[in-house]
Amino acid sequence: MTILVVGAGIIGCAVAHELASRGARVHIFDPRDPGLGATGASAGILAPRIEGHSAELLKLGVCSHALYDQFISRVSRDSGAPVEYQRNGTLQIAMTGDEGRALAALAEQLADAGVQHTLMDGEEARRLEPQLSERAQAALLVPEHGYVAARVLTGALARAASNRGATFMKTAAERIIATEAAARVDTAAGAFDGDAVIIASGSWSARFADPEVSPAPVKPIRGQLLVLQQPARAVSRIAWGARCYLVPWNDGSMLVGATVEDVGFDETATASGVSALLAAAIDLMPALEDARFVDVRVGLRPATRDELPAIGRSSTMPRVVYATGHYRNGVLLAPLTAQVVADLVLDDRARTELTLTSP
């Protein structure tokens, strides 16, 4: 079976690797190198207990999170490349009484769900992470959470897929034609025929939707992410505040994210975005005032109306499957999405998760 994948972000690359691993012939189309869209500006946080803003999203996130150890092991093996990945925990920080009460409520929910956690006061939090602000009043530790280097992971997925026989075409898909009998992707480099098309082009997925369907299935939400550098790792856990999060890497890098901006397809880094993130980061961890500013990354995250991903068959285009709309959770949901899509396309098996993600 020949599968055509439109989009080489983390979702497209994860789907391509899974399909190729199961014996499919896979072609991936993207005008950019793998992982240079929204994925390139992702902090790679794996925290379903924080990002699960609805029962449905929490269920998907927890399920995908449980797949991650095996996912990383397979990708590293098939690509021959190590991927920075840690279950180092998240420490949510409350700077006000209201934020502290919200953390206490979340701690009760975690207790009801049987999730390991520790609710602590500000002094206890600073003993755990000495560089935290003196203004911190409370903190909630969830040890099962962690992060992965999203750009590195996406590159490894692309190599792993290639090693399994997938081909990457650095060209944009211009049109998708799908009938009951076959599917085709038209590009500037020519037309490619296959048995199915996977639309995994993030914020650009709407251009391939049926024009009769309204509103568009996804819209871009700009996120700016900062990269700072310190001589050594400043904290051992992900610090999550009300206005920003901090992700510490082994080499002393600190990722600071992220803005949420409804500005259309504008991928510009702005002074206001950078200054707001810097102020929030320094408020959470004052020592970051002396950190070296390395970079600002910008990505357009594909948001749906309900903030759930759109995964499943198109209702109007035969042989087309959507794998898009992951918004802030593309990295977290990549393993689950890849498995669900491969099961659907190769085995015609609709897993129960698809009831939550119908396009």
C-alpha cells in the first residue's frame, strides 16, 4: 500500500515512521525541512495532567503519555540517534493565594485519580528548587511528567522513517484529489498517486478541506518561545507558572514559553512577546536575569474549535484521513496519533479514541 503524507512536522513524521514500520510505501511532502513549522517552536513538554483542559483531552494525553518510553526507544533504535528525553516532573508554582487554591483543587483531582503528586508550600518548593522566586507561595509536583527535545525527536523520526523506506519530498502539496478508487497529491515536482492521503499539515490543513465545510477545521495560533543559556542547569524540573513555563535542558539551555496569539499566518517574532516572556520568566526565577539570550522561535499551532485534534477519515473526500489540529499538544499526542492513523489506514480498524477526534 502507498500512503501520501502531507506535512513533515512531528505528527507527519511520526505517522510516516509508523506506517513505514508496518510495511507501507510512504511519501512525505513539505516545503520545509522536517520539524521547522510549529514543532520547531515547541518546548516538548509532556504534561497531560496540566494540559488536559477537558476530560477528552486528558484521556488522549494520558494514553499517549503512557506510550512514550517505548516510542522513544523505537525511534532511537530505528534512527540510530539519541533523543533527549526525561521524566523529570513538573513543578507548578503559585505566586498568589488564588493560584495556590487552584493548585490545591488540582491536587484533590490527582488524588482521586490515583496520580502521584506532592502539594507543598513556598519554602518547601525552594528547598527543592533553590532558584525559585521568594514570592512563590505554593507548588505542586507531578513526578510522571517530563519533556522531550521536540526538534531532535522530529529529526530522528524523519531519519527512522527514511531508514524504513519512506521518501521525503521538499515540495508543497498544491492539491489533493481523492476518489473511491485512488488518491493523488499534486505538487510543483509532479503528481503522486497512492492508496490514501494523510493530511498532517498543521495550520495549513484547512486549505485541503472541502470548501463546503464551514468553518475551517483549524486556525493558526502563534506561539513565541525563548531560548536562554546558563552555565549549568538551573533547575532539575519543569517550572510552570501562570504566565510562562521553564524547561531546563541538560546543557544549561532554558526554554521559556509560550505566547498565545491569534494573528493569522504571521510568523513574526515581536518585542512585546519576547519582553512579556522574559518578565514572566525572571519573576518566576530571578537568576534568569543574568542568562544569555540565545534565540526566539515562532510557530503557528493548529487550533480547532474544541482544542481537540482532528484525527479520522474525511466525511467528504474518500481515502483522505486527517491527522491535524493538535494545537499545544502535538508532541505529547504524536505516539497515539501515529498508532491510531496506521490502524485506520492499514487495517481499517477504527479505535475508540477516534470517537473523541472526529474531523
